[in-house]
Amino acid sequence: MSQKNETPILILSLLITVGLIAGGFWWFTRKSHLDLSKNNIPQPSSGETSGNNFASVQNVPSGLFNYGGSTSWAPIRQTVDPAIQAVRPEFRLRYVQPSGSNPGSGTGIQSLIEGQLAFAQSSRPILDLEIREAKQRGFTLKQIPVAIDGLAVAVNPNLNIPGLTIDQLRSIYNGKTTNWGQLGGPNIPIKAYSRRITDGGTVELFVQDILGGQGLGPNVEYVSTTTQALQKLADSPGSIYYASAPEVVPQCSIKPLPLGRKQGQYVAPYQEPFVLPNLCPGKRNKLNIEAFQSGKYPITRNLFVVVKEIGQSEQQAGDAYASLLLTEQGQEMIAQAGFVKIR
């Protein structure tokens, strides 16, 4: 065939090829509903976190699940849990108070071991004793960290003292230091307050990490709740108390005290500058998030969801609850509740 006759054939083949490609592209876009317009790309609605929200969590069981434990978790129960319920109505949560004892991490974990709770909330790690008891009953316990918290020390707002070292704090609560004058403050007797060690993980952590497991001194006066203790602090110039930082830092009637590992190297549990009591509640002190996350603040801890690994719906409920709190939405709401995000 001559070159003159080949040219129209080549042109016709090229046109057919282009037509087939264009037709295939048209068919593909119709089948896949693809829209290349930037303005028509679906965008997350307000409040969504790129699929990492309560609605996106898989394997959330249906049913009513009892839970309980640490009193330090109260802001999360009040703020985050109702939001979970609103999005996941099939996952019904019921907070249960222990019968015959005060609520706390220890009582919550014990109730979990005894089958009274589906999962527990704890402000301290699982103890070896609890691990052994669970094994005797034929299962293991798992702790899932979901937030960062710290212990804050509170004093009367009129007490003129820049801060305390951990050693000084220990000497107050083991009874060796009894007057603020011994610590460079005014000549005022120290009145130390605490909840009982059986009341929860906060006291257990304080006794273990600050007092070295030696127990509270005979000078310590016991209170039932943090609310009661803060009222006593407001009325007594020499008083001191410790509790979960979110329970202490925003309060108007007391002063959170900077702490340090060494003399003069104090780190405040609140963001500088300090909000004076006369400006509160119009303004409130906020947690020093950076110091908690970095470990500069000397008394920090994790909050845990404690799960019974037994292969039943209770385990699925505990795992699901932890997964919900670890979503971006859950972590943001934990921060709104006054704690520090763990991720």
C-alpha cells in the first residue's frame, strides 16, 4: 500500500483511539460519581475530626453497662460521657456508687473484680494485689491510659509562700514540719488535710510517690471530700490540701501552690500569670498543660480505663469506652474537662 493511502487510515485510527479514551473516561466518571471540582469535594462537617470521632469507633456493644471508680474522673463523667451517649445511644452507661464504702479507684477496681462493674475508671495503676486476685478468679486486668492528670497542692490564698519542694511536702504530711515558719513562711501552724487512703487513687498515689509508702502522719486531719477540704482551706490561714489538679486549679477560694524537685525551682500547676482570687470567677486559673505533658511539673499521673479481659461483653464495653476517649473528639473533650490530652 502506498504512503498516500496509508495517511487517511492512520488519521482514522487516531480519531478512533481518542474517542475510545474519551468515552471510557466519561463512563468511569459517571459510574464512580467523581467530581474534579475542588468546591464539590466533600468536607467534614463541623465537629468532625477526619473520621476520628465517636461515630467512627467500631465494635461498640449495645446494652446497659455499669461503671465507676475514681472521683478524679468526675469532670469526665460530667462532660464527656453525656456526649458519648448522645452519639452512641446504643451504648448505655450507668455510673454506680459502691455500697458501704466511698467511691475511688480502689473500690472501683475491686467492684470490677467482683463482677459488679463492666469496667472501672482509675487515677492510678493497677496494684500487684489486684492483679493476683483477678488471676485467682480466672482472668487478667488491663489498664488503658486515656488522659494525663496531676496532683495540685492548695493553701489558703493569704499564705505568703512561693512554693514547696517535694521533700518539704513530704515533711509536712509525715508530721516532721508543723509550722510555715520552718519553710520560710509566716509563723503559723500548719494544718494538713487529706482524704483517707481507702478513699481513692489520689491518696494512694500521694502516699506511694510522695511519702514512700510510709503512710500519713498523725498530724493529718481527714476529710470526706475535696469540697469539704477546700472550704476548710478558705477559712484557715495555715491549712494545706492536695487533690487532682482540675479539682484545685480553677477554684476561687484557695491558692494552688507551685512545686519543685529542688529549692527555688518551682513549677506552677497553673498557666502564668496567676489569676488573683478577686478576679475570680470572671477569670479562672487554667492548667499548665505544657508542664504536665513534658513532666516538668513534679507530680503527674495517667488516668486509666481498667478492663476485665474475660472475652465477654464487659470487656468489649471497656475497650470501646477507652477507644471513644482516645478519638480526637474524645481527647478534645477531655481537655475541655480540665485534663491533659494523652495523644
